[in-house]
Amino acid sequence: VMGLPSGMWLLVAGLLAIAGYHWVGGVHLAVREHEALTVANRATDFPVGHASATVGFEGWRARPIWNVLVFSADEPPSTRGLVRIDAHSGDVIEQYVEPINAEE
């Protein structure tokens, strides 16, 4: 077929499959770090002092997820939490909040 060896067609098919996966998996990062911190602040029922955000990827399409670690504003912080935010839509996926024991 068109004068190319069959091994070359297998290589072309493999490269097209990889390109298709990258095209399907490419999700726009619509929510940036500052907005993720703001969403996490609104999602908690305590005033947030220190916070840290990192983006991770989940699922076979590598969907971007912000993982925001938040601490209460009192000194020393009495509460901490983790808020997970969809970096494409800005929706809160899940959150976990717990008190911090001073005796630890």
C-alpha cells in the first residue's frame, strides 16, 4: 500500500494513537492558583490564615485538580483542611476539615 513497509504503517498508527491521547487529555487550566485559593477560602466555615495550593492530575485523561491546604487564621491555628477543586470548572470536588491538637 503506497510503497511503505508494513512496519512503517504500524509506527504511523502508534504515533497517531499517542497524538489522539494527548489531544483528548489536554484540558484547559481555567482556574489559576489565586482563584483556587479564593474558592477554598469560601468553601471552609472558618477564616483562613495560611494556605498552600498545588495542582495534581487525576484519571486517565489527567484532569487537573487543585489541592489546597488551608489553616485557620488564629495563632496557633486550631483547624486545618484540604479542599480539592476542579481546575477546569472551579467546582469544589471534596473537602476535609479537622481540628489541630496542640498536644501533638
